[in-house]
Amino acid sequence: MKLSDWMPFVMSAFFCMGISPVLIPYLHRLKFDQTIREDGPTWHNAKGKTPTMGGIAFVASTTIGVLLGGFVALRRVPKGAVLVLLCALSFGFIGFIDDYIKVVKKRNLGLTARQKLLLQVLAAATFLWTMAMAGHGTTGLAIPFFNISLELGLLWYPVAIVILIGTVNAVNLTDGIDGLASCVTLPVALLFCMIGLRYRDFELFVGASALLGGVAGFLPSNLPKARVFMGDTGAFFIGGAVAGLGFLAGMPVLLALCGVVYVLEALSDILQVSYFKATGGKRLFKMAPLHHHFEMCGYKEGQIDLLFTLVSIAGCLLAYLAYIRFYPIL
């Protein structure tokens, strides 16, 4: 590969590292402080003066990486990567509205669950439509390891919408302690970079490397003790980008493997609520989502970041093996 092929990553990473030191004091001046969950760990109350909506930094840098870096690398507009970017931006905008209501309007809950779901369904449906119009549409669901593709017909669309929305909300649940969502996303973005390189799918590579650069550039400001949080703006954007990459790669089911941490976080939350209701108030975990359970067990945030990142790496390695087995290079 030429050095110019890595321009989406380079531009995204350096722009994010450059803009973050400017953005963080600005968010402080605006008093865009993080809203702390009342039912979360009590020691999180100290984070109340840490600014949120810092995800704006890697939203902007990833956009520059895809559009400008992608054009430098490919000498043309990377249409597939732009579709992924639009997916990420549409979900990121929903997160921005949610953050704005919570932070600026001082309404702790932000958008209602119904409003959020309606907007997410609209964003997911729009992405699927644009994918179809761009020639990336399919109604077959590739199942890794079994080497089969299930033809779902019209059922494909509700299934795809559930995958998209589920991924976005699972990433948002993962963003509960300093650096966690950023750390576990790096191996996921790198996985799609590797797939793009192996199959010479440079549009997939542009989208994945720009996301990789943006998150990597944001990470120094987000690691414990974080100087800024990504907020729903950033978490929803990452979720939309990761989901979009899965669809562009032609195997959205792969997200269950490479996004194993996202899945475990969401599953722990669902199980906690279900068990609580079924048993009349008993808890399956000390606290949900899963990262809070580890906190309550005495793990420090940095230790949880490391442990969950290792799990993410293992999931991504498994996902890579599953993908190359399903799509062998002839």
C-alpha cells in the first residue's frame, strides 16, 4: 500500500487530536457538563463537572477523513464510505438532539424512548434505502461459519432495522465509564480495515480507517480520568458507523462477533431488568450494564477498559476468521 492510502486515518486522527484541546475548554465555558445517572455508582457523581458532547470532535474528524482523506487516497469520492458516514451522521444527529435536551434544556432524560425509537427507525430505513439505491441492496442474510445465506425477502428490512438500532443502542450502553466505548471500538474499526485490505475493498477501508483515526485521536482525552465524554452524540455516531461498516462488508451478522462487548453490555441490561421484574426486585448483577457490575466488584475503570478491550480483540479475531471462511479469495 502507498502512504496516501492511509490518508483517511491520518487526517482523521490528527484533526481530532488538534481540535480536542480547543473543543474541551469551549464545552466547559458553555457548561455542557455530563448528567450523572442517579442509579449509577455513587462515585460517578464526581464526574458531574466533566464536559460531554466531546464526540463532536471525532464526528468532524471522521467526516474529514472520509471525504477529504478518501478523495486523496482514491482520487474519487468513496461512495460506499460516504454511505456509512451518512448512516453514522444520522444516528449521531439523534444523539446530538438527545444531548442538547439533557445538557442545554436541563431535562435529564432527553428524548423520550418513543421519540428516540421513531427517529432511529427513520434513520435506519433511510440508510437501507440509500444502500439499495447505490447498488448495495440485498435481501440475503450471510451466516458466518455455517457458510449459508438466508434469503429473507421483505423480512430482510425489519431484521436489518433491528440490527442497526440494536447496534447503536448497545454502543450507547457501553459508553458508561471513561474510555470504554472508545477502547473496544478500536479493534472493531481495525477489523473492517483488515477486511477492506484483504479483499481490496478500498471504500470499506476508507470508512473504517477514518473511524479508527477519529476514535484513536479522541482516546487520549477520554481515558481515565477523562477530560471529556463523547455523549450520545459520539456513541450514536460510533454505533451508526460500526453498523454501516457491517452492512457495507455484506455481513451485518458479523457485528455480533466483533461487537461482542456491545452485545454483552446490552444483554446484561436486558437480563437485569427481566430478572428484576420476574423475581419481584432481585438483581442478577450487582449493577447493569455489565461494566458497572465489574465496578461494584472492585475493578478500576482502567482495568475494565483493558479487560473489555481484550474481549473485543478476541471477538474481532473470530469475526475475521468467520469472514474469510465465508468469502474465500479464489
